[in-house]
Amino acid sequence: MNLPDPKAILTLLKPITWFPPMWAFACGSITGSEKIADNLPIFLVGLALTGPLVCASSQAVNDWFDRHVDAINEPMRPIPSGRIPGRWGLYIAIIWSLISIWVGSYLGPIGFAATLLALVLAWLYSMPPIRFKNNGWLGNLACGISYEGLAWVTGATLLSGGLMPNKPSLILAGLYSASAHGIMTLNDFKAIEGDRQMGVRSLPVQLGAKRAAQVAAAFMLIPQIVVLCLLLSWNKEMYALVIGLLIVAQVILLRGFLKRPIEKALFYSGFGVPVLVTGMMVSAFAVTGMDG
């Protein structure tokens, strides 16, 4: 029996994608505890669970059910290229999901439930017949909730000893989940042709590249403007100022993306999105210790 190339397995699990949920978990953790060092084991297990385990599982699931689309868009991906032969892509997705559930069980009922919910969303995102991915509105929403909101709330809850996150933390989790909807759209510009041929109705396929870019920009910017306004209302003026400067930086970078979205989507992902997620951490510190 042919075995998959170990390097191909790592490529399948896409380490570069682990950062967003790990970052969101860290932001939520900050809002849940002023002294993460006192809960370091829980924090580190949570980071490992959100990134190298649950997120990696979702990437394997997605690549397996996207193998026909990848054969058109990215034929050198591990499965269509044959570096992961036969049904090994599916087996890896199942094995990694089971490992994630096992590790999640060590974080108590809350961590276990969050792990199960994240994995259910990951499988439903890619797997027929539901396959949220076939509709860009629903698919990006599922990813935003899982990658940002769920990871944030889980971190806040676990690091506060199981207490419900305060209201500001929950609001921020929801707003940055909405921003993640726009971030997810950036990934779709490189796959327009294959998505169109295979019936995947991403936003660039549904709306056209330029209009989809405008929608993505709105999803990314509007929640951050709301965050800025909320921080002002919570008397967090210095934090609001930083968020405002980060928004200005994103607007400057967005100009090129909006003019040439297909060519500049990767550029904005590399330079604009890090500016956005920096604001997540700033806002998390702003609400640490606030009353509900």
C-alpha cells in the first residue's frame, strides 16, 4: 500500500492557516484573565488545540473534498498531485479530528464542547451535501464564527475558570467574526476559474471580482469602526486611537486591492490582514478586567 509523503502531510495540514484561530484564542484569553501565566498549561493546550489540531483537521477535510477543484486551480496540492495517494487524505482528516476531540476532552466540558462544535463546522463547511463552501455567504460566515468568534469565546471562558465572558468581550468576538468573513473572501480570488467550473459559488464567482472586493472590504472595515466607537463609549480613548490608526493603514492598503482584486488579494492578505488582527489584540487588552 502506498503511503503519503510526510512532507506532503504537513503541507496538507497547512501550518500557515493555524495562526488566525490561535491568535483569536489568545485575544479571548487576555480578556478572560489578567495573568495568563497562572493558567499557562490550559493556555498552551488551548493554543495547540485551536491551531495544529482543529484548524489542521479543517484544512485536511477541505483539501479532501476540494480535490477536484484543486486539480484545476492548484494541481500541485498534495492530493491531486498524488503525493498523498488513494484515500489517505480522508484518513488523515478523520485521524486528526479524533486526536483533536481527545485533546479537547482534557479542557473540561467547555473545551470539549467547543472542539466538537468547531469540528462539526469544519466538516459541514466542506462535506456534501451541506457543504457551506458552495455558497460564499454561508461558508465565510461558518469560518468566521469558528476561526474567530468560537476561538475567542473559548479562550475567554477557559482562562476565567469557566465563567461567561464579560459583555464587551462577547461583543468584540462577534465583531471580529464579521471581519473574518471579509478575510475569508480574500482566499477565493485565486480560485475563481476552478470554483466556477465546479459549482462553488464563492463571492467572486457570484458578484464578480471587483464587487466581491468591495464587499470584503466592507466586512473587514465596518466592524472595526464599530469597535472604535465602542472603545470611545467605554472611555478607552488611547486604545480607540490605536484602532483608528490601524484602520487608516488598512484603508491605504485597500486602495490597490480594490483596483486590482485578483492580482492584489494575496498582497492584502499578507500586509493588510496582519494590521487588522493587531487591532484584535489591542481591543482585547482594552476590555481586560471590565465589568459585564
